[in-house]
Amino acid sequence: MRISTSSAFQRGLSMMQQLQSAIDRTQQQLSTGRRLLSPADDPTAAARTVEMRESLSRIEQFERNGEVARNRLSYEEAALVSVNDALQRVRELTIQANNDTQSPESRSFIAAELRERVDQLVQVANQRDGSGRYLFSGNRDGVAPVSRQGGAFAYHGDQGQRLIQIGTDRQIPDGDSGFSVFFEIRDGNGVFSSNATA
């Protein structure tokens, strides 16, 4: 069988083009740092790459969610420290006012400071986090949770607790409702009750 000059030339040209294409591909892989330039290069590896990117994206979202929860809970913790300090001062003032040696003038000063502490507690109950959401409104974090009308206080949030996804099967609350913190106050220690006539 005879091979014509033209066929031999075409075959040689075809092989050189294939080699040039392989060199171009290798150079492209080297310059991009990627073995797979298109999903058709290795469909199985391409599918694994997509799965890994999705997993990485989920993990990064869980980390961001955890950071949001951590920040919000640190705001709540600081607010609760302020509440504790104000309540401690209220206790001190009540004991001080209960002393028979207090003059009416000093009792009026004590009463004025007690009113200030109550105002402070309302301000803390209506505190916002870094993104402007109310800390103690439950799921209604766009609504100021506590209002005061004269001597009465009203709660405008809900009793819900927002949960933040921090893992594929893990959620944590990002705070407490103001109702449970400021309005669900047990009498005494929960077993015994206290009242003013005792």
C-alpha cells in the first residue's frame, strides 16, 4: 500500500497540531494553577470540586452566623451587667430609705435616685445591638420592647427567641426576650413567696 505525499504531510501536520494543542493546554494549566480547565476534563473531579465549594461556602456562612450571635450575646451580656448594677443600687437605696434615721429630705433624694435607676432599667431594656436591632424584643427586633406610662410598664416585643444556624444540625439563640428578662420575675425564690405584709 502506497501512502501519498499529501497523506503523509496531512498526518504529520495533524500530529503537530495535536502536540501544539497539548502544549497549549499544559501551559494554560500551569498559568492558572488548575488541573481542570473545564468540567469536561474530569466530570467526577468537577462534581467533587462543586461539592467542596458549596461545603466551604456553608462553613463560612456558619462562621459568620456564629460571629453575629457572639456579638449580639456580648451586647446582651453588657446590658445585663448594667441591669445587675442598677438593681444592686436599688437594693442599697431601699435599705437606706428603710432606716428610721433618714430625714424626709434625704428620703426624697433617695426617691429621686430610685426614679433615675428605673429610667436606667427602661433604657437598658430598650438597648440596641450594633446593627440597630433591639436586644430584648424577641422576634420583633424592630420594635422598642418596653414603654412606660406613668408608673406602669408595658412589653411590646414577643416572647420568641431567634435561633441562628451555626452548623448543619446546630442552632443557638442569639439572645433572650425582654419579657423573660424583665417581666417574668419570680416571687421570692420560686418556692416561697414574699409580700409586704409579712
